[in-house]
Amino acid sequence: MTSPLVELRNISIAFGGIKAVDHVTIDLHPGEVVGLLGHNGAGKSTLIKCLSGAYQADAGEVFIDGEKVEIKNPRDARALNIETIYQTLALADNLDAASNLFLGRELITSMGFVDDAVMEAETRKIMGRLNPNFRKFKEPVKALSGGQRQSVAIARAVYFNARILIMDEPTAALGPQETQMVAELIQELKAQGLGIFLIEHDIHNVMKLCDRASVMKNGQLVGTVNVNDVTDEDILGMIILGKMPDRAR
């Protein structure tokens, strides 16, 4: 297997004396999706926020392409081509897809004006790669379906050269058709060599979308398994009982 794209090594972080994450080590390879599962409060979101720059770990190290890096804030993460797509998507509802794609990073003409035409052309190009069925380029994103909004958020990350993508429950509150659209987007990103951490509560989505699954309980890593080697019940047991399935030991 290729060397890890990302390695979180012995990460620990505490809030008010309570260890939210306790010496957790996980990794991610190019073209791989790793699902992070666990009950609310298990520590999965806190762990991944140490990679996105939202939190700073009290202890542990982060390696990108085998090199130790310092991630003190989201700007540091973006400079390392780490992009996060939160459940809220952070889209401006009243703006169209292109304006959202370039929000805060607008393209400017030589006269100093926002170059709407080039931004739309670039948006059509990236969408053609990710979601060829996307047509609503002129409408505000509030008029889009959940899956289409997810497409815009993913396109924004990919356009700005994300290599490592953190996705927080991307199919939550989506219907079957929309969920399938997001699944196809994830497959396309994998094919392009991106590494994806998928924070999920739905075991079926993890079995369908992920290559490996890492389960956390009470701030600690229960273990990481190849999804092809385990069943839904095995992963459920890891979440509830906090131990590895016999077949994966």
C-alpha cells in the first residue's frame, strides 16, 4: 500500500480535565475513504477538528506525506490542502453556485471588478467533472436540493486543490436519490486520488462508501477494520461494546 497521506499519531485533547481524545492514532491513504464512527461524545469530531485546525491537540503529532506538520488554525489546514465540509455546508443561500464556489476568493478582472463570467465558466468546468447533471448555475443555492448543495460545497473544496477532505455526515437528511448522488461524488473524488475522512453515524453508509472504518468510544480508539472483512453487526459491536470483533483480531 502507498505511504499514508495523513497520519494522526497519539492525539490527545482534554476539556476541563476530561479527555475528549485519548492517545488516538489513525491514518488515511490517497484514494481511500476512512469512516469515523462512535456514539455522540465518543471523540470522533474532536479528533478530526485537530486536523482541520478548529482545535489544537494537547499532545500527539500530525504527519502529511510522512512529514510532521503544525496545524494551529484552519488557515494552516487549508495551506496543507485539507478542506472540511461541515453538515451545515457554510453556503451563502442568496448567492449562486459560482459565487459560493469563490466566496472570499473571488476572481478579479484587470479593472478590479469581480469576474463573474470566468467564475461561472470555472464552476461549470469543475461541476462537469464532479456532477455532470448539475444545471442550476444561475439560481441561488437555497433553491437547490440537498445533494446539489453538497455538490457545490465539494466542488469548492476540490477546485482549491483539496487532497484531504473531511466530510461530516454528508448524507444526513438526504433522500435515497440524493444519497446516491453524494455516493457517486465520493467515488469520483476517490478516483482522483483524494483521501477522505467521513464522520458518520450510519453504519450502512460506512459499509457502502468506506474502505476502512475507525471506531471510537469514550475518547479512545476501539480499532480500525477493513469494511470488506467485517459485517454491520461487527461494527455495531465495536461501537456498543468497545472491542474489536473476533474475526478482525
